[in-house]
Amino acid sequence: MIRKFGKLVAFGLLAMLLVAVPVASSMADTSAASYHWARKRPQFTLKVGDNVSGDWNGYLRGALKDWNENDTVTLDKVSDQTSPRKCKPTKGQVEVCNWRYGTQEGWLGLTQLYFNKRGDHIDAVTVKLNDSFFDTNTKYNNNAARRHTMCHEMGHSMGLEGHENNRSCMNDSEDAIFNNLTPISSDFRELEQIYDHKDNETTVSGASVTGESFVTPTSLPSAPSEDGASETVTVQKLDDGRTVVTFITWAKD
């Protein structure tokens, strides 16, 4: 079973500074449309900080090219703003990082959406790619798994959820990790639907990035115990009042 936001939200996360909470009603009521950046025009550019190394540079370029076939969001690769190991959020843009983040939690890709303090718009996103599995686990140490994971997490960064039973890289099944490597036209239509309104403000960066300090989660949930769960979605409330939505693609034995 795949856990999806709007169908099942994992609670009981935390540890120490974090408490998992139900999503604010404005988010819960609109499901996927709740995950969106604020902007004043129907089409907009979203900056993507390049904090990746080695072969991941090619996978990032490929994913941006594939996603930029849509007519709504243009993903623009910019220089890094954080260290890959820490992968801290930058206001107004997406930071993409790879590192050996460890095998204890058992995940391949992890995308965190940081919402503004009102909880109605995405303020920053981080995408992490876990080399602890891609470099050492023969099952995932291949082109297809890397390409799918990059494509999948970049889709989340724009506001898309996972899907089942289609050929998109947003399919979050275990089988899709090795076979569904690109977005498809239905993903582009969904982006158009998510951003078919105008906002009175913008949370995407303009010519320069506005510095802002973010409180970040200090722990992650454990891998799901039920068989077949490839992705989970969790909602956390941070001490600074922000909500963070975390998509995690899990490695399977």
C-alpha cells in the first residue's frame, strides 16, 4: 500500500523538538492543490540550487529538461546555496543535494516542502538523494533508479504528489523506480491545474535570493513496517511555527 497525503498521513513522528500534526484545514480540503508556490503570474520560474556531484549532475540536467516540457513551471538551475551534507533550505528556491546520508532510515530520495508560517504556500524545498543506497546496494546502483528518483523528487518540489498505475516517474511503486523514468502529459496537466489561479504574493525567488533562517527537522520517521510501502508522506510542525511536508521514497530489501 502506498501512503499518500489526502489518503493517509503518518503521525506519531517524533522525537524531541518535533510533533506531527494534522494538516491545516485549508491544505487538507484541497489535497494536491495545497502544495504550491505563490506567484502572481500563471507561468513562473523556480530556481533549483545545484548541490550535486559526479553523475548526479547529468541526472539533474536530464530531469530539468524533461520537466521543462511543461508550460507552467520553468526549472532554472542555479549555483549551490548550501552544503550537500546539511542541505539546508533557501527561501524561494529548491536545493538539490546528494550525500551518503546513511542506511539507518533506509531511504533513497527525500523531499521536504517548507511552508510559510500561514501554511498556505511553499516557501522553500530541499531534495536529498541518498548515496548510501545508490552507491553500495546493487539493486539501486543503476541508471534507472537514479533517474527515476531524481525525476520523482523534482516533481514533488513543484507540488505534485505520487500516483499509482501510470507510466510517470511520479508513480511511487517499487516497480516504477526501475521502469518509469520521465514525467508524462498528465503530470503537466496537473501542474497547470495546481497553478491555474493567481496569488497576491510570491514565494519564489526573483533576481536574488532573500536570506532567511529556517528551523529544520532533527529526525526522520522510521521506514514503514507493512510490505510494499515504497513512499510515505509526513506532516511536521516545527518550533518556529512552520509546517514541513516530507515525501520519502524507501529502499526495499
